[in-house]
Amino acid sequence: MSVPMLDLAPQNAAVKDQILQGLSGIIDRSSFVLGENVKGLEADLAQYAGARYAVGMSSGTDALLVALMALGVKHGDEVILPTFTFFATAGVVARLGATPVFVDLDPRTFNMTGALVEAAITPRTKAIIPVHLFGQLAEMPAIMAVADKHGIPVLEDACQSLGAKGWGRSAGEFGQMTACSFYPTKNLGAFGDAGLTLIRDDEALAARVRRMRVHGMEPVYVHHEIGMNGRIDEFQALVLRAKLPMLEGWHEGRRRHAQWYIERLKAITPDELAFPLEVVPDGRHIYNQFTVRVKGGRREALMAHLKSLGIGCAVYYPICLHEQPCFQYLGIKKGQLAESEKASQEVLSLPVFPEMTPAMLEEVAKALLGFFGK
């Protein structure tokens, strides 16, 4: 049987009637932007994430961008972030004329650490962006200790990790602000682009973020600064509100599948295939991706094997950000961020979506066991 990398149809079917009914109400009210669904979603997600304020945004990218703008990041500043992540984290820094300062990763978690951040700080460092990649938190207590020592704000990138936990807290409860994405493939996905900026507890900062998402305007036609058009629309907020009550169940479904894989595939040795383990203290990995490391230079062969059997898989991310053509001006040499470069050559993500059946899981497991001769 074929197994897709992701199938959104079952979860979307579960909320279809509710969304259609809500859409009818939106049309009747003719309120399409920043209406009651947006306000309700912001309140619901602030409570879910343990933040005091939440501001709905048009995408995860814009959620990152508006947060940096609110922090005053500008030309000549530096922002510390990982090189092994999605492009948007660095793209928003460069768009503001600031310099992305790329750091390496902890090979166990794919995330940066407090020690890596400390080594990258200079007098020009304006912000730190730890990314909670694939669904597991970065080393936030150590990162926050470094940031507090130097008086530098932290913007968590939880675009893949809303609901992830560690050290007795959730994503969004560490940094001054947190960016979230609701792209359809995320654990909580919209029917298009949507995002959210969480503000932990700073009322003035939250007010600035809200103002900046509408061109820096407050009240109408009075522009205090140059902002952006970053508003989330009512329909996407409606979709997300319908799905939010199911999110915890979806997280746990992914976690069950991940643990099933790890147990079922234990005959495969770590020097052949390394699994994404839950290593954060008091942690909850929510497995937006179940990303393994294929050892011995065999990733391409394994991908071809899986695809020949109709099993979906994907590589996130095959090229580190410091290796991208647009960042060559930074002059980072090959080998300077060696763990990230190694990860980019080994990672492979396997199907883990919560609606997978036992038969689908077994099909993936058999394919992997067969490839490694187990």
C-alpha cells in the first residue's frame, strides 16, 4: 500500500461542517478582516501558549518580521539564529538590513544551544532567534540566561512547535516574543497562510505589534511609524478556531506514532539510522516532522527505495542557510558550521501524521527494515 508523507483530508473533514457554517456567518456579517474570529483566536491561542498577548498575522514569516520590527532591529544590527532551519528565519533579518549571524546545532535536537549563542554575541547583537525545529524545544533556559546576562531580547521561532514543552514550560513562555506559523502542513494548519506573534507579558510591546501589522496606524489614518500589512483574515481565524480543540489529540497521535517507530525499528542500529529522541527535560516533542538521520551516505538510496514502494518522505533542509547563494556575502567557509552541514546531508523526514493507520505505519517500518537488511 502507498503511504503519503501527509494527508490533510481526514482532519479537514472533521471540521468541514463547522467551518462551512462559520463561513456563512462571515459572509452574512461581511466582516472579513480583524473581526470576531480573529479576536477569539488571539484570546484562545494566548491562553494555550501561556502568553499574555497574541496578535494574529498573515503568515509565520510576517509574525517573525513584525516582532523584529517591534524590537527596533535595523540596518547594521546583528541577529543570532541557526543556519539549519527554514529560510524565513534569516530572510526577515536580512530584509530589515540587519546581518544574520548563523550558529551551529546540537546534533541530538537539531537546535542551537546557549553556549553557541554566547560565542556569537558581539556589541552589535540586537536579538536572538532560537528555532524549535521539527517540534522540540531548543535549550531555552541556557539561551535565556545568556540573553539576560547581555540584555538581549529573545524571539522564539515556534513555527513548527506550538505546544512543544520543556523545563516545565511551553514554547512561547521563554522569550519576550514568539512567532508561530499555521501553514496547512503544521500541526495546527489553516486553509492557506496564517501566523501569530505571541508577546509574553509586555503590554507596550504588544500594542506596538498590533499597530505595526496595520501600517503603524493608530487611530485610523494616524501613522506613528512605518509598519506593514500583516493582518490575518477572518476565514483563516475561523478555520484555526475550529481546529484548536483537536490540537492536543493530534499532538499525541504524532507522539504515539513516533514512539511506535522507535520501538518497531530498534533492530536498525544508530550507525545506520538515528531517530529523533525526546531529550529535553520535562519535554514534549510534538513531531511536526519525524526526522531521522541516515548514516553512511545512504540517504539518496533510501529515499529512492521508499519512493519505489509508494512511501512518502522529504528532506528538510538539504542546504544550510549560510550555503545559500543570497548569503554568500557573509563569507562563511565550508566546515565552520560542520554539524549543520552534516545534518543537511543526513536528514530524512518520514510520515507521522496523526491519522496514520497501523497498517500504514507497518508499511513504512517494513520498508525501512528491508532496506537495512533486518
